[in-house]
Amino acid sequence: MSTALRCAPIHGAPARNPQRGIALVFVLLMLAVAMGLALITARMTLMGDKASRNDRDRQIAFQAAELALNDAELDIMDPEINHAADKTKSNATSVNKARGCSFGSPDEGLAPGAGCSATTAARGLCGLDPSKALTTPPTPLYQYTNWEETDDSKRTYVNFGEYTGRSADLVVGDGTTPAKKPKYIIFQTTNTNIAAGNAVVPIKYAYKVYALGYGANEKTQVMLEGEFYKPMLDKFCSK
């Protein structure tokens, strides 16, 4: 009689599926990539917004400096505007009319000498200073004044509208306008010649203007340079 041998099944731990580990790693990698892309996008958005604000602020400063150049041109060229502005000022009639008419006058009534003047009639008018002009390198003309001086007895720059009566036309400091009023200085040059056809005409009264404008943030500043010529005295000044 034969006896059949039966083999009992061996129960052990099931075999691991390697695909489950790969899927987890893949999901973690995709999550890291997504988070990285989100962070990069957020950073680029913030940088773009900051660049846009900076550009807008610089445009405000640029436009303010242009306003100061225009104000300086009126200060130099149009004594009638200076005179008209006196009507709203109780104590400046003779000062402003004298200033407007002295630009281009035969006696050079506003010539300040070396450096920039702080006197009421000639404030902001500058002449070459040998101690600065003869240095190596020479001091830039726009550095002849302290642009941040606020003491009226010491400051040698002109605030926007100071001599043209337009000061109230510019609102400052509301967050979307210049933080401060723009300002300027004027250099008077002499013995300048320009060509007129075949002749050379002496233009004795040429003026170089430096204007400083501020953005909504006062640390944003733009400096502009302009040149103006006044070869003859306005007929208004002879009255």
C-alpha cells in the first residue's frame, strides 16, 4: 500500500511591487517642480510690479525736472510773467521785475560772481568758481549748489514757481505727484558766438540751466540740463 505525500502550501510574505515606490518618487518630484514654478512665477510677478513702480516714479521725476526747466526759461525770458506774478505778492514787485529784466541787460545786473547766489534778487544764478573749475577733474556745474539745503538764507537754488508765480500750479507729496517741488540753478555765460549765415554774431547772454526733479519717492531723482539764449533785452523792461 503506497502512501501519497502531500505538500502543504508555504505561506510567506507577498512579493513587493516595485512600481509603487517609483510612483511615489514621481509624485514627489512633480510636486517639487510645481512648487518651484509657483515660486518663480510669484517672484517674477513681484519683480515686474516693482519695476513698473520704479519706472512710473522715474517718469514723475523726469516730468518734474522738465517743469523746472520750463520755469527757468520763463524766469529768464519773460519779464512780464515775473512782473504779473508780483500782483499777488505784497513785497516783491521791484525784486521780480528787476530779476526778469536783468537777464540780458547791458549792465549784467544779476551776475553773481563765483559760485551760486543766495540773495533774493539773484538766487540760483551761478558763475564759474576758479577753485572748482580748475580742479582735476573740474567740479560738475550741478554740484555748485546744495540741492537739499532748506534754509532760505543759505539755499542757492530756485524752487519751482518762486519767481514766476506758478508755485501753486504743482501739487506735491500726495503719493502720485513729486515728493518735493523741482528746483533749478542758472549759469550765465558770456562771449559766446553763434554762426548766422556768413557772419558770426556775438551772443553775450547764454544761460545753462540744471533742473532737479523728484519722484513720488524723494530718493528717485532726475537731473536735466538745458540751454537758453537771450540776445536782447525785452522792450517791456524799458518802460
